Amino acid sequence: MKTASIFIGSTSLLASLAVAAPTRRSTNTIQVFLETGNGGDETRGFPVTLDQVFSTAGNRGLSQGVSAFIRDPTATCQAFTDNAATIPLGNPFTSEMEASFTDASNTEDAVPVGAFLCSASAEGLGQPQGGNGAPTGTAQGTARVQVEVDIETFVQSEVPLNSVFLTAQSIIGDSALELLLTRATGADVNDVSCQAFADAQATSPVGGPATAQNGGAVLSADRTSPATINAIVCSTSA
């Protein structure tokens, strides 16, 4: 339950989001709520103009979080890792489905958030693409992957389907021991396959594909020295 809300640029303070009824917008802005992970309860609300990139640069209170949601049923929003809104973070979110950036609920494990984009329809958000803007297919959606960075560190990230996702600019980084596929949004997870690549052009595979059926792909043969990765492509067979 969201228990505290802080509105940026407003003097209103809501004691509880749980009792607030969804409202339809009367302007060209949408109220986005970012759960910062501060104690698991802090939620910051801020207005985003439809079809315009809202950069979190200069807004320290909005530059990291664990999830985001909206209450307006007439819009769809997307968070991004970078301020230019080229690297999607998490899945598109609506009044019925929030976007989760991490499984954690504290500031230590919150991830960087660079921008938000909201539109009156999912189509207005455009085709999800990787950091180099190179789509490899037509299906839209995301796959959540888990990467074992070392024997004590595991991170998760949403990867746009059928696009080259650049890992160095994300929470994943550029080295890993193992890649697992945990779930998919917008596609049947059993039809999704994720492959790590050593290069940003996604031409040099590292290890085999990770699927829901095989339990993941080992990227480092001896599991002591992480393999270098710079891209992940999660593609659909359907």
C-alpha cells in the first residue's frame, strides 16, 4: 500500500493514495507517481506533459526509484534509464499495471531513472528500442532478465523485446557470469529467448540463449571470471 505522497511543484500533501479515486485528466498533463524506495513507502507525484519527454535531470528526488504508476485510465507511460528517453526502463505502465524497476524496496537498490514519457495511447510511446535505436523485430513488450554479476551480486532489468539493449548504460553493466529469463510482458515467456553479446552491435554471442525452459545461460565457463557483455537481445519466436 502506498502510504505517503509528495507532489513536486505542489503544496498538496496526500496522506494516502489507497483511498484516492482514479480521475480523468482535464488538461494535457498526467500525474506520474514514482516509488523512491525510501523505506518502501515514499511516493513522489509530478506532472508530465503528454507526448513530451520529462527529464529527471535537476530533480534529485526523481532520479532514482523502484517502480512507477499512474491513476489516470486515459494514458500510458514509460520510464527511461537516460535523460534523452532512448533506453526504456521497465514495462509501459497504466492505471491498471505499474512498472517495476527492481525487486527491492529500499534506496540502496533503487535504480537510476532518467526520464518519463506519457501518451494517450501505447502507440504514442513508439517502438521500444535499445540504446542504439536498432529494433530487430516488430513485437512490442519487455522481458525481465536476471544477471549474476558475481557470486554475490544479482541484478534484474527489463529488456525491450526484439531490440538491441545496451547493458553498459543500464544497471546490468558490462560483465556477467549468468543470464536468466524470469518473465515477459506483451508476449508468452515460453516464446522468448534472450542472448548476451560481447559487442554493442550484437554480433558476437556470449554463451547460449536463456529461455524459460533451460533455466538460464552460463556466460563464464569457470564461473570465477565474469564474461564481458555489452548487449542483450530478447527475441520472440511467435
